[in-house]
Amino acid sequence: MQRRHLIVGGLAATTLPQLAFAQSLEKPKVTIAVGGKNLFYYLPLTIAEQLGYFKEEGLDVNIVDFAGGARALQAVVGGSADVVSGAFEHTVNMQFKGQPMRAFVLQGLAPQIVLGVNPKTMPNYRSVADLKGKKIGVTAPGSSTNVLANYVLAKAGLKPSDVSFVGVGASNGAVAAMRSGQIDAISNLDPVITLLQRSGDLKIVTDTRIVSEAEKVFGGPMPAGCLYAPTAFTDRNPNTAQALTNAMVRANKWIQRAGPGDIIKVVPESYLLGDRAVYIDGFLAAQKALSPDGQIPPKGAETAFRALASVDSQLAAAKLDLNAVYTNAFVTKANQKYR
């Protein structure tokens, strides 16, 4: 590994600091579980991987993709992955369940999740109350798409049990389920949403790709995609967590400066879902909802708690330490290194 860095790097003087850093990593091989890697929600993760930022930090990262965030979380709980690239609110839920997790770098300023109805099966839709008894597609049951749908339903006086949730993933399967009428509504992300919107197969109800609308819906800043891990992981592997954060902050900053053409060149062809124009539109819709610097908003944990508490009375009554579900310590250092 070291020889390879020396050969690729050219001058020893430029590679030695990097080698020293790589040697200090407690866990250079890291497995990250993600639910729907192709989504713009996790674009910083893909950029960090594709542009070699993880490797430049001395990391050998293996990214395993799952159908939704809840399944990615299960992989870490089960021990087959070290870190989750997932929705911030899971950190609150897991503290409540007695399995403390800590978010350490942000990917999304806003959830970027869109709830919309199927114009074919619900041509006379007028309000959220009309979803009673209907089938709503989510990436996976228990995922952030499910949480948003629950929250919007609760505001309309509906309980999760008043509808049927169907796991449809975050790619072509979700599009097909909507177009074929298997589901009456969908809570999903881009590029799925833009694809359905452009073909006339979606009527938007709630759009949290718009940061201001997300804050209106949730009553405060609602941090979205992030890297989080069991608290023991960041406690025992601070240098590794810092290296992961460095790579993600670099990716965040690259995305803010990038144009659609830059993104198209970097992401895998499969992400485009067969339509480059749709992918470009999706990127432009999502770009402002992505974090510019990886910082987790201080009031974000309170917002996430309120959202979860609205549909879980036991969690609502719990006394949680919301300061323990995140840290900006690694992000602060990363921003000093990569300005």
C-alpha cells in the first residue's frame, strides 16, 4: 500500500505526510452501508468514492448498497458494516432503542424527499386526508421516506395504520410501481421523483428538496443524509472518523462548485436511469438541499426528535440526550484542512 502511494505520488516529499496519516488510521478498511446509493441524497458519498477522496485519506472503503436506509442500519447493527450513510433521524431513534449512534458529517441540509400522488389512481385527489386506505410506496419500511410520509399524514390527522406502506426501492422499481398503478402515492427522492414528474406520473404534495419548505414542514432545520456510526466506533477510531469526514467535506464542497456536466462525467451510468436530461434536472433540484460544508445544524436533533415523536408516543415521552446523537468536531477540523 505504501509503495503504491510512493509510486503514484511521484515526489516523496508530497507523499510522506499522507503516508504518516494513513499509518495512524485505527481502521483503514471501512465498510459503509447505504440505502439507495444512486440517489442525490447520497451524492457526496458517490463523489468521494469516484474522485478517490477516501483513498487519498488512506482509506480502503467498501460501500454496500441496500434497498433503503432501514436495511443499511440493520447491517451496522448486525456487524456486517461499520458506518451508515443514512438519514440523520435514525440516530435519535437508536438512542431511544438503547443502541446509541452518532452522526459525524452531513450530506443533506434538507430531506429532499417528495411525497406525491398517482394521477392515474387518484385523479380526484384534494388533500392528504384522501390517502386514507391507500397504498404508499416508500424506499423501505422504516426508512426516512416512511418517516416523512408518517409526519405529513399525522398533520392531516391520519395514523400510519390508516394507509398501507409498500417498499419499492429507490430506482427503476419505484418508477414502475407508480406507472403501473401498484401504488397510489409515493415518498421517494431524485432522480426517481423528477423522472415521474416529467412523464406526468406524479402530482407533488410535499417537496422537501426546497430547504425553506422542508423547514416549514418540520418546524426547523431537518438534517438529512449523513455518515453515522455506533458511538463506540467514533470513540475508538477518531482518526478513521476524521479521514471519512475529510473525504466527505471535500465532496460536499466539490458538488457546490460543480455543474450538471461535471456530475454526469463522475457518476456511474446506471445512476442516470436511462435519461441524462432527467438526471441533470434532478441534480439542479437537489443541489441547494445538499450540505455545503458537512456541518450538522445544532437544532437539527430537536427537529428530528419532534418528527419522530409525532408518530411515536413512547418516544415522545422519552428523555433523550440529543447532544449525544451528533458531533461537529470532525467537520470543524475537515473544514480547516479543505477550505
